[in-house]
Amino acid sequence: MQLTHQALKRPIAVAMIFLALGLLGFLSWQRLPLELMPSLNYPQLTVVTNCENVAPLEMEALVTKTLESALGTVSRVRQINSISREGVSLITLDFDWGANMNYASLDVREKLDQVRDLLPKEATTPMIVRFDPATLPVATLAVKGGPNLAFDDLQDLVSNVIKRELERVPGVASARLSGAQEREIRVAVDPGRLVGQRFSLGALNDALKESNINYPGGKIVQHNQEIRLRVLGEFKKLEDLGKVGVSRFRGREGGMHRGQAGGGAPAFIRDMAEVTDTYKEDQSVARLNGKPSLILGIFKMADTNTVQVVDRIKERVNGLNKEYKGKLSLMVAQDQGRFVQQAIYQLEEAAVLGGLLSFGVLLGFLASLPSALIIMTAIPISVLATFSLMYLAGISLNMMSLGGLALGVGMLVDNGVVVLENVKRHQESGEAASDAAIVRGTDEVKLAVTASTLAHIVVFIPVVFVKGLAGQFLYQVGLTISFSLLISLGVALILNPMLVSLGRGERRAAEAPGKPRGAWAAALKERMDGIYNRGLHGALANRGLVFLGAGVVMALGLLIILSLGRELLPALDQREFLLRVTAPPNSTIEAASERLRSIEDLLLAHPGVETVITQLGYNPKEQYEKVLEEKEARVGTVMITLKPQREWRGSASAAVRELRPQLERVPETRIEYIFPQSLGQWLGQKPQVPELLTVKGPELEVLERLSQEVMGRIGKVKGLQDLETGLRKESQESRVVLDRERAAAFGLSVKEIGETLKYAIQGEVPTQFRQADKDIDIRVQLSGARKQSLPDLEKLFIYSKVLRADIPLQEVARIDTGPGLVEVHRRDQERLVAVRGNVAGRSLGEVQGDIATELATLNLPPGYTLTQGGEAAEMGRSFSALFWALLLSVLLVYMILAGQFESLLHPFIILLAVPFSLTGVALALGLTGWGISLGVYFGAIMLGGIVVNNSILLIDYTNTMRRRGYGLEEAVVMGSRARLRPIIMTTLTTCLGLVPLVLARGEGAELRAPLALTVLGGLIASTFLTLILVPLLYYWIEEKLGRRRISD
């Protein structure tokens, strides 16, 4: 082999090349970003449109449906989802994977502009929000004020200084504050006095607005100088508000026009209202471990390193704590960086341990430390060089890419084992310990190891064409394994022969023909040869019985595979979970807070809980919360972080099982148990109970009935918990039913009535009170407006511009009470209701199978459909794509083998190892309780390239023996025996390299174990069957064809 021969002539040049690869790899490793999972370029855009005070149904009709009809024509849109809430429309566009989102955004904007004039004039211009997978905070900070710092000053310091400082940290996108209370000046109007004076609230608003100004009065000339005049009316103290007068028209009894002055006797604000400096109602509540706190959620930019961003945040937090010592203290209550670091550390530890176990196998079989070390050079060089290729390919260090390296650790030495074993066999057979023997030994197996490596790599090519979540996740695994295996091939064919040539001590040892490498190693080799020789001859003599046994084994494996559960991704325990707590309808934020406090007490009493972060309400200053989050005062979230595994061994699901009976005793409270590590997190969705089914159709009443019937049927399915529907009608609302004829007679419109009620209850902010550099809202509303009875509201006066008189509401309308709709969901321009639930104790596939059985007899009205949703739908798409990828990978391996052997028949014999490997996969998964997931599918694809390795070595050498003139049976036995030890060695190094991944526990083990177990089980089964079945099939087919010899 020319390349090997040149390597032996120039050892220093070869050494420098591989040292350079290692050095560049080390530098690349330091620069690779560290992430938990690959960065998902999920193709999604969200269109947000606001239209204040519009109910959900009207929002759907006036805004959402109009925009959906236009957006439905955007190219490459896969799915359109929308939510219509009070005052806001959210439309989410899911695009095909690989779509150019810059072009997509332009296309969406063009379509929106075409229908902008069709929207209500009160609607805002639709805003396009580019999807960002980092919708969960990478770190959550708790802020505690010093003993001498007032709460208002603490809020100002955090909002205006600390928040901005943190947002300046490289990689931070935003910092969102919760738990803050916004100050306001409240003008609480006495309803009795207002009615007695026959004023409307609008009159008070206009009077305050027109009095709180500094007005320019022009200029005068005095002593040849221009002097500006200003009328100073801006409020300086609270007492100024009470002195504002509200005038009446002359000759009008009890009525007045808003904002117009009259000549009658004035009434003052102080006569009708109480002015107080207070906080806005229905703001937010935040607590850390049950104690009030300000909470800062830190969100990172897309495509930034999670661990590095968290480290920078912690560094800045330390600096701020020193800078503002005595005023406040910042504490990192939760961060994603810790889990990522632990998960990656566990993976690196497993890879190192796997490499050491592989080294032990080599040392045991070779009984030579130098030989074992020569082969082991493939691991560090291949891994380091792979880091360079990862850096160039833009691949981060994450669970998938490092998992690929860890899986391939044992395989990296396979080529070196085959090459070195063949070189040693040449040297021990009496050939001179010269470079010629090294070249011949390497040249003899070069095609076999090259074909084997290509077979390993070619199986990953179909994954490149797999779209969706599966392709995004598994692409990096395949790429890193391929990189490392290509480098290991170069090490085996270039570096290893050169190192053998330099091993003078080994060369002298080899000059004594037949000299054993170690007594026990020689004895082991002889014993293995004897057992295998007898077994192979026995199989050749009883071919029919062996074939029958092989068929039974395959059938057994198929039955086990069909019985296994299925899930897209195993639940990843990040040692945290989320509770979404809903208080009874119409609960105030104070009442909801008390219920949350009782839940906090139960959580903090659990031995595994480390931190409890409670958030209730929303911060109106945060645009994200105003637009994309619900604004119900009675809905709160509780994020629970568990102690590290060394302190408490249980998982998040175990903690939920223990806490659920206690939490369910909290009265009149609905609790949803959400695990943020589910599929939704990888897709950047809001944490919520997973979607199981969707019912689609035109009428909400029918959808509600059908969804309830579906829940009733599937409620008894084993493994389903926390069932709920997406149709939320639990909020009570009072409806003002207008008598249109009487309203018209009084000259009142729906808008005028609605605005008056809004001003009375919610209040209006006509102006602001300036204090230092702060602008504080002045809110005018009825005293105790939130506690007004319906009869009191019916007495409210509404000013008629037509009659120039104030009309009681009860004259033109009545007030009814009933359940109100919170939001309307649509998918692909049809209304839908989602049925949601958690799956526990069983796989999603098993649960979905039982659900299908329960719903088989469900009769749907015309125009209504019931489909799988969420993870089940994604699982179906991904598994279908991976199944075809598996078939294509086997076909590609066949092509590689056909080209190598120049035969269309021999590759079929070699590929028989693949179905037998699946039998081992089935047994391994069945015995350990794992189901079929993305990792298992990918492991099966990997096996397509791995398990043929042994068959390639065996048939390649058997053909070599036949070309040298040996008979068929003799060549089969000699070829099989000659390749027995390298096959056993390569299998053991690969399998033992996987054992730490299979047995490892801790962070991220749920993703690693199924993939490693699939490869391990399949490789063990295929190896034992290959050593007997492949030689037997080869002999039987060649005998039937009558080919006693094989030509060159």
C-alpha cells in the first residue's frame, strides 16, 4: 500500500501531522459552545394583533379570521394555529423544516399589509414575532432589599439599574421582572356623591387632564427684552388634585358636558373623591421559598452558549452584590447551566470509562502494553480531530453530538485492532519483522476496514434527508460519529503501522516464530479456537437445524418488538417541574395568593425540594407578558427545583407522585403538573400539559360536548392523568344586555355605555403626577369599584350628548351573569378544542393505542373531526421518516458491499446480520423496560453499519483463502477461525465502550441509555449469530451454486 509505505519512510512527518490534528482539536474544543440539546432552528412565526376591550369571540371574527385567510396563502406554511383572547389575537405559523425564515417573514408582512384596511380601526398593526427557542429563562434571580431600603426604592433600583445591567451581559436577550407593584395616585370617587351632584366620571377626568398642565402664555416685551410667560398648573402635591374644580353649565340641572367649562357654581374633586398614593390593583406577586421577593427571569439570545451566558450572569450578579452591598442582594435561584454542565460531565465521564474498558480488552487479548497503546492512539486523536470538524461544521457540544462521540469510542479502535492483528499474524507466521511484513499485513485488510468504515458512515446519510424534529436531533449524532470514524481509519492505515515499525522491542519479540504473547492469553486463544472450531463443524453438519433455530429467534425478536411501547423522546428529568395553579372563578389576586401559599408550605416540607419560585399575575410594564401571557389574577405558576441527586436520589416524576395526594387536598383549586423537559420545550412552546387529541369543527357548543364525551371515554385509560380540555369557560362574567330601542331613544350607543362602565370599574388614567423623574399614573374610578354590586352599577349615570342629560344605566339595559369564554383556539382556519393530559407509568404509544380503542365507536357529527395531536402526531411523522431512513441505509450498505466484493450475492449474506441484530435489540429493550423512541431508531440505523463489520471481515478473508486455492469447506473454516479473535476483540471493545452509557444514572441518562442499549444488544446478538450463521449460509449458497473455487 503506497500510503502505508510512505508513512513508514517518513515517521516524523506523520507524527507532526497527527500532533497538529490533536492541537487544532484541543483549541477547537475550547471554543465550542456548550448546550443541553442541539439548537433547533424551528421554523415558526407568530403574528400578534391587539384590539383593546374586544371579547374573544369578537376578536376571532373581526381580527383572527381575517388575518388567517390572508396568511393561509403564505408559501411553505405547514400549519396555522391561533388563539383569540380578550383584546389580543395570536396566530402561529409553522413552516416546513428548512424554510428560509427571512423570506417567510417578508411574505407574511406582505400578506398582512393586504388586509390591514379590513381590520377594525382600533386594532394595532399586526406585529411579527420571530420564534426563539429560548422561551424559558436560562436563569432566575431573586432580589432581596436591604434593611434601610424602602420597597419603592428597591423596585426603582431593580427596574432602572439592575435589570438594565443584566441585559447588558453578552448573550442576554432580556430580563423580565415580576413581583413588582406599580405606584399610582388613585382618585376614588364616592358613587353617592357623584350621583347626588349628577356628574359623570368623564367630567372629572377632563377636569384633571386640563388642570395638570403648564401652558405657554406667549411673550411680552419689557425694557427691550422678550419675556416668556407660562401658566403653571402642573400638580406639585396630592392636595392639588382635590382643589381642582368641576364646573356646571348655567341653566342645566344636574348635567354637564365633558371637558367644557360653565359659569355655574363649581364642585371640587375633594367634595366627591378621596385622593390616595397607593399601588395598582391586580399586579403581580412573586415569592421565593414562601417569602416575598422580586424575581428576575433572564432570557438568552438564540444561538448563544447557555453555560457561558449563565456563567456571565453569575459573574455580573457577584459584581452587583458587591457594588450595592447593604442596599440589595441578588441570588441565583434557578439556572439551566447547572443541569447542562452535569449532563455533559456525566457523558464525558462515561466516554472516558468506556475508553478505559476498551483498553483493558486490548491489553488482555494482546498481552502487550505497547500494542494496546498503539491501537488506543486512535481514541484521543480521533476525538480531538472531530472537535475541529465540529467547529467548522457549526456543531455545539451537546447531549447529541457528545453522545455520538461516546457511542463511537469503542468503534474507534476497531480498524486498528484488525490492522495490528493481521500485521502480528504475518510476523508470527515466520515472516521477517520488517517494514515489508507491516505493509503486507496492512494491505491485506485495507479494503475490508475501508469498506467497514464506509458502511458505518453511509448509514447516516439518509438521516440528512429526514425532516422534522428527528432529523434536527439525530443529524449531529451521525455527523460526529462519521467524523471520528474517518479519522480513526486514517490512524489505523497510516499512524498505527508507523508506530509498529518504530516498536523495536515488539519487533524482536516477533522474530521468534510461535512465541506466545502471554501464557494465559495463548491459552485463551487456543481454547476459543477449539470451541469455535467444534461449533462451526457441528453447524455445517446440521445446517437445517441451525436455520430453523435462527428463524425461531428472528420470529421471537419480531414479537417482542411489536409488544414494546413507543414514545418520541424519553422524559428527561431536569430535576424541576412546574405547577400551574388555578383558583376558583372570579378569585382576586389576594385570594389566589393565599391558596398558593398553602401549596408552597406543602412543597417546602418535601425533603427533595430545594427552591420554590411562585409567580402570580403579570407585570404590565413587560410587553411580553401583556401580549403573550394570560392576564388572569387567579392563575399562578410555581417552579420547583429539586436538590442535586447526591442529596436526594428521586426524580421529578417521583416527587410529583409523592406530593400529588397532599396537593389535591387544597380546596377548590385546580393544579396542572407540567414537566418543562417535554417535547414542547425543544419546540420553544409555553410549558403546559401535553396535547393528546384535537376535536375540530364549526360550533363551540358541539366542540365542548364532544370534548367532554372524549374525556369521559378515555378517562379510564391506564397511565393517563390530569385530563383537561382547552375550552376554558370557567370565568364568570356579567353581561350588559342593551335594549336597543330605549338606548336609541336616549341617544346612547353601545360604545358610550361600554366606556362609562369601563371608566367606573377599571378606571381611566387622564393624566400623570410628576415626582422627581417619575411619572405616576393618576387613576379615576369609583370608590370600591371592584366590589360594586350589580344593582349599584345599574344606577350608574351615562351622559347623553343628544339629550344633554345623564341617563341611569337601568333605563336602557339589564345585567345578566353567566360563564364567559376565556379564549378561542383554531387550527388551519377551523375551531378546535384540545384534550390534554399527562402520561405516567406507560409509554405514549401504549396509551394512544388504548385511547384509539376507547374512541373507536365514537360517532362524530358531519363537519367534525378527531385527530391525534402534539407529541403523538410528531411521533408518527418522525417514526415514519426514520423507518424509510433505516431501509435506505441498509440499501446503501448493500451498494458499498457489492462494490467491494464485486458480487451481488455476498452482500445479502453479510446483511443477514441486521435482522438478527434487531432480535438482540428487542431482548435488550424488553428486559430493561425501555420503549421504542428516536434514540432506538437511530441505534438501529447505526447497527446497520456496525454489525456488518464482522461479516465483512469473515467473508473477505474466506474469499482470500479460496483465491489461494483452498477448497470451499476448508476456506470457510480457516477464514472464520482466522478472524475469530479480531471479531471478538472489536465486539468487546465496542460493547464495553457502551456499558457506561447503558448503566449510567444521573442528568441526561434518559436520552443516552436507549440509544446505547440498542447498539449493545444488537451487536452482541449479531456477533454470536454471525460467527455461525454467516459461514454456514456462505457455504450453503456457494455449494448450491457449485462454485468450488473463486477467481481473483
